Amino acid sequence: MPALIEADALKKSFGNIKAVNGISLTVMPGEVLGFLGPNGAGKSTTMKMITGFLEPDSGTARIAGYDVQEQPLAAKAHLGYLPEGAPAYAEMTPAKFLRFIAAIRGFRGAEAQRRVDAAVDKTGLHSVLHQNIETLSKGYKRRVGIAQAILHDPQVLIMDEPTDGLDPNQKHQVRELIRDMARDKAIIVSTHILEEVEAVCTRAVVIDKGRIVADGTAEDLRQRAPNHGAVAIRVATDQAEIVMQALQRFPSIATVETLGKANGHLHLRALPKNGMSIAAEVTQAIRESAIVVEEIYVERGKLDDVFRQITTSDQGGGHA
């Protein structure tokens, strides 16, 4: 099955600032790609080049097999794009705006209305359908932007911060919509909300300073956290030394550190070597030492920690 989104060695500079410096990626049908990076890393610039709204200095991008620079109309016919800020005609109502979008997409009569109605149903715009867009809240404006992006049921969706400005219930609705649409589409979701990656994305790409610095599932990224797979233990203070000695004899355990002390108990953490699983060794050591443990659990790495670890852009560093 061919890729629906392809980017090959995309580069873009603004003056002496390299915004994107050789980004290549593919997205297959059924994939939801989370596109992450610190502010100024080049996310929006990359998406504008993939969608054909910004010409790269070098490299190519294809949507459903069509080169976005050489065959722009064919490429964009298969593309739904939610840009940053979701621009729309402020004096229009959502109903008029979506009928306008249907018309420029080539739909007429009953088919145009069917497309509009379906987009309105999916995005929950019924209550504001006849208000001027300029009077809508940020969240509803975002939903209007999503509605126009999905109106023609494209094979490819590229969405820049799709849940920006939405309340928790609205975020849940949009994430459910993305998961539902992903069955037969290729979707890129640019976001700074790491929980969104875990909620809807099958894969994540992290960029920094215009380059890809990580590519994998959320679980792949989580495993890069220093404390992923560590075992936390809470024991009585007078038993802590025995536990530490028992744990340190296992070659799979790199070190045992003290996290804190409270109410006569010590909170310890056993860290694994090279991502090894140490839960069985910790359990064995505790059993052999015949020590009562108040609490024990295996830690999972946090995406926030991994994100900070692999992105090194300094604020104000001049990235576009």
C-alpha cells in the first residue's frame, strides 16, 4: 500500500535562519502521526511545505502520490488542511462559510448540502451555525476550521494544533473524530500537548532546529526516559539499608537511589541498566530479605521528560 504523505529532504531558510533542514518522512493509510517540537523548531514551516502552501528551497512533497509543487490541484483535492489559527471569513456564519467551501471544492446542490451537514454533525457546530464567525469563541472557531478541512472527506489530513482552545469535552470529541477518520486516512497532527500523542497518535516524530531527532511510537519515546522501568519502593527507614544491599547484588540494577523520607518510611528507586527489566529481581530481593514493603510499583517514563531530553533549542535562539 503506497504512502499517502511523502516528504523528501525538505529544506527552507528565511534569510540566514534555517527553519527546516532536510526533513524526510512518510505517513501510511491508517497512521496518525504526532508532529512535535519546541516553539521555533520548524513544525508549521514543514507542514506548509507538505501542503504546498510554501515552496521549499529544496526537496519534494507528495500527497496521495501527487507532487504538491508540480501537481498542486490534484494534490490539494486529496488534502484537508487545518492551518495555525484556522483563518476564516469573520463576517460569514459557519453555515455560509461551509457552503462556500463546498462550492470551491466543486460540490453543487444536494451534494454540497450533504457535505456541509456531515461536517457540521462531526464537529458539533449546530448551536452556532448562524452566528457570525467573528463572534464565536476560540474553540468554536477551531471547530469551523476542522469542519472545512474534512468537508470533502480527503484521504490526507494535516492539522496544526486541532484542539487548541477547546475545553476538555470538546478535546475528547475531536480526538474521537480523529481516531474514527484514521481508519482509511493518513493524518498529521502538530501539537505541543503530549497527552494528545498518547490519546490519538500511532506514531510520533519530534523535530528540533529543523531536523528530526526522534521517530517512533509513544511507548518507544517513553522508553528513552532515564527512569523508565525503574522500580519504586517504600519501606520502613530501619529496613532501607537491608533492601539497598539486597538490590545492589543484581547486575541488571544500575543503582539504588533515595527519593525522600516521610513518616518513618524511606522512598527508594532501583534504576535498571540499559533498559533491562528488573521487576523480577526486585521482587526476589524483597522476598529473600523477608522485609515488609509498604508500596512497590514499576515506573513508566514520562513523555515530558523525554521531550526535554531530546530537544535542545534555546528560547530566543533564532529558529523560525
